[in-house]
Amino acid sequence: MKNLDTSLYFITESSGFTEEEFLYRVEEALKGGVTLLQLREKNKTIREYIDIAKKVHAIARKYNVPLIIDDHVDVALAIDAEGVHVGQDDMPVSIARNLLGEDKIIGATTKTVLQALEAYEQGADYLGAGAVYPTTTKVKTVLTPTETIRDICNAVPLPVNAIGGLNKDNMDILNGIPIAGICVVSAIMKADDPKQAAAELKAKEICLAAHGVIRRR
Amino acid sequence: MKNLDTSLYFITESSGFTEEEFLYRVEEALKGGVTLLQLREKNKTIREYIDIAKKVHAIARKYNVPLIIDDHVDVALAIDAEGVHVGQDDMPVSIARNLLGEDKIIGATTKTVLQALEAYEQGADYLGAGAVYPTTTKVKTVLTPTETIRDICNAVPLPVNAIGGLNKDNMDILNGIPIAGICVVSAIMKADDPKQAAAELKAKEICLAAHGVIRRR
């Protein structure tokens, strides 16, 4: 298993920001303590995606935080990112593993234990499970009960992150579920102060971990 | 330079067909004499794209016709297709070449001599130039004058294919322009008999080539 700190996994959302604002916010989030960074772009051409990915990668490297590319294995290969994240409609984990090799990080979105077991068997390094709450960053959100997230955590020997509308004020719903961390988008991206938002999420997580809730690996 | 017969380059369009109808039409086109095949899917998820690409690849192999994947270098890598085709918004040719290696076929869409020279310098194997006529398969079509297509043919030592609304009744506009072949979508895809349509286009092309119009390599 890779030595991977998924405890505060920040997924970017660039829409509504100028490139300068976007990159500033990403860097502030990294300063605040983000441990894993995902670039997720839905409305860019591949050429634009590669361009912004190179810029985000340069920033992430300064903080020694791995950069994960959402969905686009071609973009990940193009910029030699640390990994990719694939959903159930994206490239199967097994093919992504073949193309990326053993050293790269591959994460998968899973909504059921069956999907989690499949992703594990195909070589995923971590899982995202949710959505815990409705989210504004996806058009249609299918909620996953926290009980299912617990089952996923117990079914596979991988770090499992909860995702979906999470922020510091509502994450207590995960109390007692052995997640490895949380994924957030808006809670940092749309915060007045992304650095402070990341730091507060991190503090809250450390507090939960101290109480044995978050599984440390 | 690769030994590449681009004389009748068929670009697929699956919308409006069942998968069975689509695959049948692709195979009929191959029987009719298509020399190069491109799978172009704009509305599929990556998982669906990979799935249909595998099926089309299996058919193309039977006729020993190279399969080119439009835009998605990840899909091309996933199914080990013979090549990719990239537009000006897609992955730059130089990066695609790095990822695919020397043996794979890389084509590029070019609308100007400058773009053609850039694609050539970055390692493209062939170029598509157009659109000659307005086309129904793209929402916005930017026309390229035949004079520019001629200039592109003369500027780079690569096979250049004309594209855009071409069919057997209107391709005479290309008389005297040293193209290596034509790209067609609707002229085959929407034909009553795709095999016959391909054969007729091929006969027309051979006729043009006999008159020294199409550059044979």
C-alpha cells in the first residue's frame, strides 16, 4: 500500500474564478494544510486542461502534495501527474493501472461495497465514497448512506474518503466511521479565506482522529 | 514517413444508430474499400468510448485497416489503437507523440499553413484540412478555401486529406489540388448502402488519381 495521506483531500473547481484567482486559492489551500489535491475540470478543452494542470502541478510540488487528475488519464500522462481519479463512467481502474504503472496513485469513486471491492481488485490506491450530502458541484447527486460508507471502509484495506457537501460544521455525521479522510470542494474553494478554511478542516479532522474516528495509516 | 493510405478516410458518427446498426455500417464501409478509419465519439463517457472502440477495432483488424481514435489519447492507449487524430483544441501533437511512441499514427486538423507546419514539426503523420463545405456533423463549421488547402499540401511533406461535407458529387472542387485523399462522414455513414457509397467514392478517387490529382505516395 502506498504511503498516502488522504486526510484533507481538496478537489478544485475553477468555474467562476479568473485563472489568477483560481491559482491563488489553490495555493492558499495548500498553505492551509491540504494533503492531497485533485484537479477537476469539466468544461475545458484538453489543451486548456493540460495548460492549467501544468500550472497547478508546479504549485503543488512546492508543498510536496501529490496532484491527482480527475478522469483524464491522457492529461495525467501528459503532465506526469502523481495520479488520476476515476469514476464509474471513466476508464476502468485496471486499464488506468496498466497505462500509468505501479507507482502512480489511482483513486476511484465508489457508491457500493461491490464497486469498492472491484476497484480494490483492479488496483486502486484509495477510494472516495459518497455523496454524504447533496452538493452544488455536481448536477445530479446520488446520496450514499453513511452506513454504506462504513461498510465500504470495512470491506477493503484501502484508505476511504467521504465526499459530498462536507464542511467543518456538518462532518460530525461521520463520527465513528473509519474513514481515512474527507474530500471537499466548496468548503475550501468558495471560502472567504481558503487557507483558513483548510486549516480549520484539518484541525477538526485531527480532533476526530484523536478520538479514533479517522483511521490513520 | 509511414506507409499510410489515407485515400478514403472514413470518420464514424454513431448518433442516431443502434450499436448493432452502427457496427454493421462500419463493416460495410470497410468492405466498400475504406483505407483508414476514425472513431469519433462526442457524447459518450470514457467507459462507453473504450467499449465501442474495442468493438470497432476488432472489425477494422479483419480488413487490415488502421483505427484512429479522435481526440482521446487515453482511449487510444487503452485499446492499443493504431493512432489518434487531434484538433487544435486537443492534445498538442508533440505530447501525443511522446505518449504514443514513433510507431503510432498521429493526424492533426489544420486550417492554415502555419498550423500545418507546426503539426509537421511536432511529428504528425498526416493532416486533415478543411472544411471544404459546410458539414452537418459539426455545430460550427469554419470553411477553409481550397486555395489554402493547396498551400497546405505544398507546404508540408505529409499526406493531406480534404474534409468537410464532401461526397462523390461535389468533390470535383478539389481538382488539381494535390491532396492525398478525402475524409468523409455523412457520405458513407448516412448512405442507404454504406458499402456502395464507399466503393463509389473510391472509384471516383481512383479516377481523380489517374488524372494526377490525388498525390500517391
